[in-house]
Amino acid sequence: NGWSFQDPTGSARTRHGVGASEEGKVYRIEVTGYSSPGKVNRVSKFRRSNQVFLVPFEKLSQEYQRIHQQGGVIASITPIS
């Protein structure tokens, strides 16, 4: 009846991300620390992701660069398939 913690990575392991091929791996990128214009950007010592992206290996470098250009901080990159 009460609230219980469920690991969000458990559900991601069973599916392919957008553009995943059978032989290619898909990576889960957790991003935190997007800066807000005009506000102080405070990053908690407990890194909580603001967004999660599922990216095929072929697009990993491109997505990594895009996130950093937009001021994001990558908390983790995990292979899921």
C-alpha cells in the first residue's frame, strides 16, 4: 500500500532505444546540471538526473558533444543492450 522505490534502470534493460540495431549497443545517458539563464546553477552532491537519453553507439559521441554544448553535466553512461 505504501510507496516503494523501484530501480528505473530495470525497465530500460529490456527494450531497445530509438534507432537501435540488433547488433549495436544502446547506451543510457543520465544528464544533470543544465544551466538556467539568470539563475544560480546548483548541482546537488547527490547527482539526480534531470533527463535520461537512450542513444545507439553510433550517435554516442554526437550526443555527448551536444549535451556539453548546452551546459549539461553527464552523471553516467551505461550500456543497456
